[in-house]
Amino acid sequence: MCGSADQAAVLQTGDGPPGALSFYYGHPDPTAFPLAELLTAAESALQHHTPASLLYGPEQGPPLLLDILCCKLRQDEGLPLTPENLFITAGASQGLDLICRLWARPGDAVLVEAPSYHEAIALLQDYPVQLVAVELDQEGLNVGALDEAISRLRSQQTRIAFLYTIPSFQNPSGVTMSPARRLAVAALAREEQLWIVEDDVYRDLCYEGSVPPSLYEMMEGQGVLRLGSFSKTLAPGLRLGWIVAGPVSVSRLASSGLRRSAGGANPFTAYVVAEFSRAGCLEPHVARLVRLYRARRDAMLEALQTAMPPGVTWTRPQGGFFVWLTLPQSVSARAVLTAAKARGMSFPSGAPFFATGGGEHNIRLPFSYITPPDIARGMDILGQAIRATSA
Ligand SMILES: Cc1ncc(COP(=O)(O)O)c(C=O)c1O
């Protein structure tokens, strides 16, 4: 089928030699896409929701999907939501872009974690804002550093548009912000009247324990815009996500020029996902993904344990797609990348994940779309490359 050739092309494009093992992307596994169920859902969308699914839709998104999401979030997290709290986007990226357009003014500061999701950094850099990095440790955002950054910016009369944080199974670090840190961040944000953009796209992919309550929940919906997405649990090509926010923020998003001109985001895929969910397919599909990705996370941790030389450390994510590796201070990630590429393996080194410098000794390793044997092979090569670079 042409799908498999396309798939191979997508997964092999790291920047490495042809046939190289690419640990480059944060992709879901395309072999896990629920094709038959999506086909049935697409038929239902066309049969039962035309012309609505093929017209410009309501700016906020189709009421059917808003209701479904509302029920899901109430059921999963006990959030007291109504459809007025939800806004459909063409993925979390488009949600962040729209928020930035509406919430930030030229010259504002945007606080980001160090490290943070590199493509969100790139997106924010499209705007005339100043990115200010706040360090992260094993428990998530360093609240003291956050407090200092806010005080410094305020003393310079710099307006802060918002804090962009990925508290659960962070990309790239795999770190989850602890409940205590979340409480402290929420308290500081309340005190400082700081808007928070909470990117929670990995929340449903939890492999152990449970995900702490969101910042949105801790702040009772005040001053938080929370991004969700079907990219990680269904398929990124659907380009569908949502924002959970207060009704005033939702009205602001829905009355943006973008939505007024374009109508709702992706009405057709919104109906496809609504029908997929109405058919009872979403929960069992996510449960299957959790089993698949948990096994891969375990394979990655085991392979690292076997292959890494002394002095290398890594995170142990409880969910999401990524492990974050730290090399000894004497070893540069770029040099390791060159040595790894020569041996047929590539990965993103840490620098692009830092808005204002850093990451020279870090490597992001996804485990989501790579099979356990390839994970073992890749980590073996990486171990050799680190040893060769350290020698
Ligand atoms: C933290 C984070 N936010 C957002 C996205 C992009 O989400 P979407 O495909 O919904 O735009 C990604 C994808 O890698 C991500 O890791």
C-alpha cells in the first residue's frame, strides 16, 4: 500500500544517512492509527452531519464535539466544565498561535521552561516577544526561579504575556511537575496575576501512577488556557485539538479575526472525531496506546541501562513520548551526534530546546514510534558514539 511507503519516508527522514535509525521526531506510531474505525467515523460524519461538516462551522467548534469533550474531561478529571469552557482548534500548535496573537503585545515577555518543546519556541519566536527561560528540574518548573524572573521583568516594567508550561510528561524532558510544584506555581500565578498557557497534550498517555491535577483545575479555571490535542492519541494529520478556558477567554478566541473569517477549525475532522468517540472507540484505543507506549518506554529504559557508559544520566518518564539524556560535562551532544550519524543513528541534540542557550550536553530520545529491537539497536549505537566521543 502507498501508506507504508509514505510512512517509511516520514520515519526515515532524520538528518542522517539513508536507512539510518532516526530518533528525531516526537511522532506517534503510525502503525497504531485506528484506520478501520476512522473510516467508519468518516462515513458517519458524511452521512449524518452534512452539510454541517462541510460548511464553515461555528467559531467555537461543533456543539457535538464540545459536548463530548466536556463529558470526557468531567469523567476523567471531575472538572466542572460546560461547553462554554471549550474551544476547538486545528491542533495545540494552532491554539498556542492564536493565544499568542490575542494575549501578547509587542515587547511583552513570554516565560518558557528550560528546556521546552522546540517547535513551540519556534512558534513563539514568530511574534515580537521576548522569551525568558525558567529552569526545570526533576519536579518540574523551579518556582524560585519563576518568582525571580517575574520580579525582574516587573522591575524593568516589562509586561508578561503568559507562562507557557508543559507540566505533564514534558517534551523534551519527560518530567512531570509534582503536585506540590503545581500548587506553588498556581499560588504564584494567582498572586502575580500571571496568565498560564498549560500545554497538556500528553495527559492521556500515562504509563504509571496517575497524572496530578492540572494547573487549570488548581486555579479553578481562572487565568489558565489549557491546550489539548488529538495528535498524540488519534493522529496528528487530523489537525484537531482544543482549549479549556473560562467563558470570557473562549469568547475572545471565538471572536478572533481568524475564526470570524474561517469559521470553526476543521469542521469535517471535528465530526469524524466526534463520531469516533460516539462509537465508543476512543477509550479502548487510548488504552491500547498506553500498553504499546509503556512497553516501549520500558524497552528504552532497559536499553539505556545496558548501553550507556558511566556518567550518563537520564529521566524516567511516567508517560508521554520522551526520555532526556544528560552527558558528562566534558562530552558535547553535537560531537556525539556526528559519531552516531557515522554509525547509522540520529537524534536531536539539546540546544534547540532552550530558548536562551543551554542543552549542549543533552539529547532527546523519543520511544513512541520505534520498535523495541530498534530502540535496543539505537541505544547500543548511541552508547558506542558516546564512548568514542569521550575517548
Ligand atoms: C508539548 C507539545 N505541544 C504541542 C505539540 C503539537 O501538537 P499539535 O499536533 O496538536 O499541534 C506537540 C507535538 O509534538 C508537543 O509535544
